[in-house]
Amino acid sequence: MSNYTLNIKINYEGSWRNSFLDENYKYIASITSMKKSADNYIEREITDDTAFGIMHRLIGDRRKIAAIRDSDCNYFEDLEIQFNDNIEVVNNEITYLRSFLKNKNKGSFNGSVNTDLPIFTCVQAQQFWGLLSLELDELCEFIIDESYQHSGVIDLDPQVIGYRLEDIAALKKVENNGLITQAIEVVSNAFPAHAEKYIEKDEKVFPNRLYAAALYLNLERLSSTHDMSAFLSRNGLITGLSRHGFNGYSDFMSNKTTGGAKTVFGNPYLYTEFVKGRGKVQHLLKKCSGVLEITIETDKSRVVELKSMILNASVSTFRMGKKGLSYVSDMKIKRVEI
């Protein structure tokens, strides 16, 4: 008794061996994402799914792998696909990836600063932004007492206010006691959705969280007697500030310049790490060339049928995983004694 095998040799060039998406199909290849975690630099090899997808492509089935597995029409459901990836050439290249996420470039020049905006020129501007000049104890008194009239004064210049917010964001954590504890209770009741953000795991408090919350409380109090709609963006927030913190200078200035925030066009794909004994090491996009050998063993009629299906589909070239060029260079039927 004997079985037969269909042996397929596939030559490929420039096969990309990195993934730009995480398991939830979220794009993680931006410069920011790569700096955040080494886990975002993902290397990929030829897998069972790759071989499975290639075989379906060769018989003319262009459905996605998930769709094939979920359907009743899966030609290779009862067949075992064995493969051996013989990598002959490995190139590490800098590749520029185009981004379609519409993220804003935090480091780009956005034009001249617009100092004539209503949020800096209106009568209530000093009363609103002046909070940022207060010391923490006085800020807490303002939060606790609705009738408290603060005496804070600040230069009503967007950049000055932005820099002051940066300074506040850099303040170290303080103990949660006295006036701070009372202030935390007030802002937690005012903004319950953010309550757990005001106190850190070590039970201390970042001052910038109280300054941000105080601005929103100030906005609510002033809104009872004045039109404060100009201070809010379309999504109902103060640009650059959440109810529990500062989002950064660039975010704050995004709508306060003549040019507006610039959209990120893309970035080179690379991950840099420091390796002990080697120093700074850059990981680039990995491209491989070589030969993939696929073997399928079954009875003679099925092997002949499969070879015929591949020839009839006449797939000349196709991708090997992501990008790259590949083609069938050899296909033979062999007898295997059992």
C-alpha cells in the first residue's frame, strides 16, 4: 500500500517579516508606539496559517483565512500541509510607512500664535485662566468654597499659559491630606466618571489633576452668569485639558495657531534599544528571500486532482505573507511507501 505526495517549491523575494498590527488589529508601528514598548516591534515567520493561505491562493480561492475556516467549503480541511522555509537572504531595510490614522504631529510648526482668540481677550479670561497662577493651597480653597474669589493673575498669552500648564504637569506628587483631601472629595463628586484618576496607587496626588479639575469647576461656576461656550471645543472639553490632567503643550496649542495641527504623514519603521555590551541597536524592517517547500500527502487521485487545480488556476505570482513576490518554481508528485 502506498500514498502519494505533492511537493511544491515556491521561490520568494522580499517577503516582509514584521507585523504592524497587534492581536486586535490596531496599528502599532508609529514612532510613538515603538518607543512605548519593545513588544510593538513584532517579527513574523512563515506559519501554518501562511501555508494554508498560500495553498488556497494557488487553487484560485482568494477568500481570507478566517472566512475559509468558518465556511463549509474548505478544500484542505482534511489534509495536512507540511512546509519547510529555507531562508537564503535576509535584508534589514529602513522602510517609510504611510499612516492613515490622521494623528496630529506634535512636533511640527503649526503657524503663528493667535493671541486674539476670545478665550484670552474676553472679560472673563483673567478670572478663568488666573487659577493657574495660584499656589496649591489657595487652589484647594477655591475648589472647596464655591464663593471663593481668587486673586490669581496670569499673562493672557497662549504660549505663557501653555508653559505654565507644562510646569504644573511636572510637579511631583503630594500627600493626600488636609485641604487636598477635601478638594479631592469635591472634584470626585463633581466629576464621578474621573474620580479614580485623582488619587494614585500610593495614595498620593499629582497637583496637575487638581488644577485641571479646578478649571472645569471654574468654567461651570462662570457659566451661571456668563457665556463660556468659546472656552470649549466641539467635544465639550477645554482643548489640551481633560478633567483630570494636562494633555501636553502641543495639544493645548493645536487650535491656537494660524495653521492648525498638522496630520502625521507617516514614519520610518525602526525600533531602537540599548543592549548591554553593544550599545545602541536599531531594528529595521526584515525582508527575506528563499524557497518555501510545501508537502501534502494523500491518496493518488487526490494528489492528481490538487495538481490539476493548481495548474488550472494559473496563479503566476502572489504575495508571501505581507508584500514580497513569490511564484511556484517546481511541482512534483512522488510515491510514498507505507
